[in-house]
Amino acid sequence: MKNLFCPKCKNLMAMGEIGEKHTLKCSKCGFLMNLNGTSLKTTEKLKQKFVGQGVVDGKNELADYEHKCKKCGYDKAQIVDMGIFYSDEDNLILLKCGKCGNSERIGRKTN
């Protein structure tokens, strides 16, 4: 394929069609270049017919730990280990509700 940059201003040229002819057009200076016999690959955007079809019903599939949420009362939670931030700290472990997403910290208690 020919050079995809404009010979006048060195800007990237965009592919297009004028009638049945395939062309390259510079968006900066308007220079047109005909692509003799070269076919362009076109892409189509696929339209979704059923938006939201097949989506999980709002419950977290990773929530398999028995824990009752203080906010909504759901009985399953996901364990999220956030790791440590400094070497002298304990790991930050959260229990994330499988239904509402409310997070509760577990671990060392401070008074």
C-alpha cells in the first residue's frame, strides 16, 4: 500500500470512499490521493439487540464466605485482602457484601 502520510504536510491521511473510488484524504490540508485498485477493509459496528441480557442478578458470585451484612442483612460476603502498606502493619482484610457491596474491615481491633 502507498504511504499513509500526506506528501505536502506529513499529516496522517484518513481512508475513505468517493463514489466507488477508494481514497486517502489529509484532514489538515485536504490533499486527496486515489488508491488505484486497492480495496479498503471496512468494519461495521454490531448493534446489540438485547441490552442487559445474561447479566448476573446483582449478586456477587465470589461472595462465598458466611457473614451477615450489617447494612442489608445478606448472609454471604467476599473476602478482599488489600495487603500491607508498611512492613509493621497487619494485612487489611475486608468483607464485601455479595448483594449491596458494603465493606467491613476485619482484623486487629484498636481502642
